[in-house]
Amino acid sequence: HRGAQHCEEHCDPTLDGVLGGFAPLSERDLQGSLKFCQSLPGLLSSSTSSSVKRVACEMGAGIGRVTKGLLLPPPLSMEQVDLVEPCQHLLYAAPEFLGDAPASQCRYYATTLQEWTPPKPNHYTLIWIQWVFCYLTDTDAIAFLQRCCEGLVSNGGYIVLKENSCPLDSTDDFVLDLDDASVTRSIRYVLYLADRAGLKVVALQEAQSDFPTEIFPVPMIALAPK
């Protein structure tokens, strides 16, 4: 964890910084995420009751890239988003990146995934976890997913994991990167951890097909309580 924290603390508070030099992929990434969300029953704002406040959480939020590009705009139209980010300089840059009106719909939590707990049970319509789960040990990952599960609304909440994975034709269950203290897991490995946390798979896309072939595959997995 210390290695991952060190890397993020030296990350520029820009799109290129938080995406490790892949800023041109951001729009493509967000469009792929939106398409995936549109496949999840009851998630779009037009299909939910107006009496239920729609709250999302972006884990490892950085400067709020997913909040600005996916969670707040239509058709998801979340009414509030909680940004969870351990590096304070990234979180401090988020309101300016988001803009005044979107920033006013957000709350900001400077904490790690290992230390985060939902503000109350039955709270989130959607918890978005992207390119940050790889920094958790198995034990921390299971405990974290269990807390996410407790924070979901009881009628149709989702956890979405969008992370690098081992190549689909690989027999490896994980790849360690000692430089940034991360572990890239196979899809089956992630599903095993989710199962241990009491979650079931609602939808799974094995990879975003329009990403460059030279990077790891990036699957999307929607989870809900069993």
C-alpha cells in the first residue's frame, strides 16, 4: 500500500496524470462505461422513483474524472456523488476540475479504500471502482467489498469494478507489479474475491473492445448482494 500511495502522491492533478499518460483514452473509456451502465436494469434515472435520492460513490476518484464524465450527467443523473481518494492534492483539485455546479453535488473523503466505510447503510445506488482495486491485498479487497455491499440501497444498487485483468488466453491468475505495488488479477480471481464478499455477478463484459491492444484487457463487472 505504501508504494501505491507514493505513486499517487507524485501524480499530477490532471487527466494525463491520473491516467498515467493515457488521457486520450478518457472519452472512449467513459463511453464504454456508459454503454455498460445502460445494460443494468433500473440504473438509469428515467427508470427509478423520484422519491429515492440517487447517490453514487467514485472510489479512487483522483480529480473526479468518472464523476464528471459519467455519474453526474444524464442519463445516470446522480443527485450526489461521494469522491473517495487517499491523495489530498488530487482531491483538492477535484472541485475546479468538476466545475462549480457539479462540485456542489459532491462530498469529498480523503481516505484509503482500506479505511473507508459507507456513511450509512442502504445509501448508494452505484459504487464505481476503477483502476484502484489492484492496490488492495486479497484480505483488504474482500473486507472492502463487504463494506460496499452494506452501503448499497436494498432495491437495485450496484457495485461496478472496472480494472485491468490478465489476458483472457493467459493461465496466470495474477501479475504483480513491484514498481507500483499493484496486482493485476484474472477475471476468475476477481469473481472469487467477490463471491467471498457475498456478492453475485449481474453483468460482465470481458474487455472494452476499443482499447489499445498493447494494454491489459479492461473488463467491467457489475455486482450485487447475493
